[in-house]
Amino acid sequence: MVPQTVAADRIASSSLTGASVVSVCALLFTVASFWWLNARQGRLQTWEPHSFAAVVHGSTARLRLPLVLHNTGPKPIVVQDLILTFPDEPASHLPLLWMSSPSRLQPGPDEEATLPAGFVVPGREAQQLFIEFEAPFSGFLPEARDYKAQIQVRVGHRTGWRPLLTFTLRAANIIDPDRYTVYKNAPVELTKEDRRRADAALLELLQEHGDGSPPGGGRQGDPPDDGDAGTSG
């Protein structure tokens, strides 16, 4: 009789232990699901622009990029500032600062000046923005070639500048640098006349800047960064 009682106690204890494990697993799953769906800090991502607007006049370069910013997580992300840098260029090439947020890609005389201001990308949503960057003083004066460009961002939940997007800027497509207009950011076969015009116009800008060679020397290291593409928490 005693052995049967001991066996029954063991079976009851085993059932209780199994029920406890199931309960704990269910609780952990519920908490993890809530965090993933409602409290997880996502990442800000964007993609290479297919086009851009540009003007290079004197010692000023201005670029306007169409960007789609997507927040991968449920929590909103506050975008505080943006800059455009050229990591492989000489150190004298200053970053292009965020100067305005126009309402369209094609510049025009009827545009209203919109100063840069922080904005929010809601959780799991995407926003299309047009961001205008400008290099002050004797900053970036492009040649007719491809450049490695990088957009960096400052977000509310992290410190410092963080890389958002690295892409190829095809400055060879800028065939009329004195005119603020739109160009494709894709490899295109320019005619000999267009290539000659682009080379001549950009060379004239470089000669006005100094001795006909790109400003500065040496190479610039990557801008300050304390993480990867990293706007995640």
C-alpha cells in the first residue's frame, strides 16, 4: 500500500512541476510578445536615392535628396539632425549641413524657405522627405565623377552622430552646375558634348576656388561614430 502512495505522490509532484513550467513559459512568452509589439526600440533605415537636385556656385555646393525614412520598431524615433559627408575625400571637404526641408525635389522660385527642425517617425511607419544639404565657406566642390557619400543622423534615444546611409553620389551627371535642377543618380551614358560641358563647368569652379586642383590634401577619416547603422536601442 505504501509503494502505491509514494508512486501517487511522485506522479502528483511531476504534474505540478510540469504545470509550473508551462505557466512560467506562458508568462515569459506574454512579456516578450508585449515588449516586441509595443516597447521595442526599432532602427531607422533609408535607401539610396534614385535622383537628386544640385547646384554648385562659387564656393557653395547644395544638394537636395529625396529620402524615405522607415522606423522598424513600435516606438517612435525622434530625428534631431542630419549631415551629408564624403568619407573618402580630403579633410578640407566640410560636411554638408541640413539647411532646409522643401516640399518637392525640383527647386523653384515659388518655394517657401523651411528651416530644418526635428521630427518624429512613428513606430512601424515610413515618411518621405526632401532634405537639402549645403556646404558653407570653401566646402565640397565636386568633380565629374562618382563619390562615396554618407548621411549621418542624430536621434533622440542615442548620443552622437550615427551612420544612416552610405551610397554613391554620381556627380558626373551634373552637366549644368550653375543651374539648380534635378539629375538622375544612376549610371548614364552621357554624350561627348554633355561630358565636355560637365568637365569644363566643374573645372572652372575648381579654378575659381584656387589653383585648379581639389582643395586640401590627405584623406579624411570616417566622421565621429559610436555605433553601426545604428539607431536601434
